[in-house]
Amino acid sequence: MMKINFTELKRGYEKYKKEYDKAAIEALESGWYILGKKVEEFENNFSNFVGAKHCVGVNSGLDALILAVRSLNIGRGDEVIVPANTYIATVLGITENDATPIFVEPDEYYNIDANKIEEKITDRTKAIMVVHLYGQAANMKRIKEIADKHNLYLIEDCAQSHGAKFEGKTTGTYGDIGCFSFYPTKNLGAFGDAGAIVTDNVEVAEKIKMLRNYGSQKKYHNKIEGINSRIDEIQASLLNVKLKHYNELRKQREKIANRYLSEITNPRVELPKARKGSEHVWHLFEIRTAERDKLQAYLRNNGIGTQIHYPIPPHLSEAYEYLGYKKGDFPITEKLADTLLSLPIYDGMKDEEIDYVIKIINEYES
């Protein structure tokens, strides 16, 4: 029996070990560890990669979301439309600013259903927060039209969609602000916590730079109330290395995903769909089955690690009991939470491991 973990982060490090080691040592030897040249270099590189005018490195993807909402002066009494089937971090970005999340069900591609957004807009709505879940862009053309029509801010949670595109335009550049996570498991993962915000608005960029650094542009000159949320020099250095190799890493994920799509033939398993006009980057490979828990146990017994993203939707979490939702309020989201299963897909996954995953799934019988 082969043993395949859900992810193997060390393989990603080993692939470019010499470059990572050199970058880390250079950062250490520089003697400057916070908001230095390496951070500035990464911010320039990443803004060019995305196609945005400005990039601000922060401590995490969650901080990126929190500061994005805060920079737009969204707070108590305001509503932000958000997908119901997202990781709780997306919603925390709203509620940490005392604003109210307004949930919308997903479409067949697991992203927010653009056709269900307008019915949720009220005179308190200030923004739409889109999540490009699992590596695939939402229907941004339609969502941008709605945001413009109702004069709403558009915030993109791109924690899982580094380099993904919709109709040729990169995620993070459709809206007013794009928020990225570089958590180690991401397609562009750091070696610790890190995140970034991109925008074409220079005033928003400058405000976020202050917010991440105690509200100051110059030490001890605090113009606004801020926090401490700064990407460090070592993580920026390591991300500069990985960003240089991003296209190669993306192609490997595409190879794995394409093999799964073409070679998993078990009729009990539903494979993910790709939206027309969307360039999927396959952060996660999601399959669906009514026998999810049984299939997961079967794979585990055959040495294959899987994960469930996400078993408890935010509206049913204990954290958001105060919002007053109950089971059945978002049936599509809840059905996905009960039926989705994530298969191994990661940097350095070997052909024989892909073969084995496909073989074991095709041999599954209920």
C-alpha cells in the first residue's frame, strides 16, 4: 500500500532549496528584518505579476481582508455581501470591522452565484466581497456590473486564486481591492504567515500602508489608528524565489488536475467543473459524493490523505450564532459542506502517486 499525505510542503522547499537558502541567508545577513528592501522588491514583483498598480505586504490573508474593509470605511451598520460557502476568514474580515455579512449561495462552480446577489442588496449594503474559491475565478464580469450599477465597493478574496484569470484579467484586479494569502499550502505559499493587498487606488494603498504600521507613515507620527501587520523581510525574500518559479509550479498542478479530470471515471464521484472564460489554478481539487465520509475512510484505509473544505459553513458556526441563522437557511452551501472532498494536489507530487490516487478511487464501491 502506498502512503500519500494530503500535502507535502517539504517537497516544495526541496525543489528550489539552494535558492531559498540563499535568499533567507541574504535577508538575515542584511541586518534589516521589517519593511526593508526585500519587502519592497516583493511588493513590486507581485503587483507586476497580478497587474495592479500597488501592492502592500501584510501579516496574513486575514489581515489583508480586515484592512481592506477598514480602508474603505466600512463598519457598524454597514452590510457586505459574501459567499455562504467560504472559509470563515472571509467573514471575519467583515465582522472584525463590526459590519454585517450578508450570505449568498454558490453557483455550480462553487463560487458566489452572481444571479442571486442583487436580491440581497439594501440601502445598507456597502460592498460585495467575492471569493475565488479553490482556484477558480467567480463570474467577475457580471459581478462587476452589479457593483458598478449599485455604486458598491468590490473586494476580492484571492487567497486561493494566485494567477487565476477571468476573461484574461487576473483575479484581484477586477475590484477596488484584491486580498491574498501566502499561507504555506497556497499555490504561492510562504514559509510562515504572510499576505498582501493589491489595488490601483494610490490613496487606498497609502492608507493600508499606514494601517499595517500602527497608523503611521513616519515613526511616532500616527495619523490614524492602525495595527501591526507587516510581512517580514525573510518571507518576502522566499516569496520572491517562489514567484519566479510560479508558472512552472502552476503547470504541475494543472497536470495533476487534468489527469484527475480525465482518468477518474468512478460514477459515484462528481468531478469539478471549469467555468467558461476562467483559468483555473487548482489550489484544491474538489470531488463530490453523497458517500463522502465513507469514501474518505476508504481512501484513508488505502493510505491516501484527504481533507474537507469546509465541513461547517460560517453561518452555522458557533462564532456566528448571534447572526441568528439555522440549518436549512442556505441548503446549497450546506449540501456542499456534506459532500465535498479535497484530493491531494501539491508541488512535487509524483506520477506514481497520482496513478495510485486515481486507481484507488476508480476501485471504490459503495
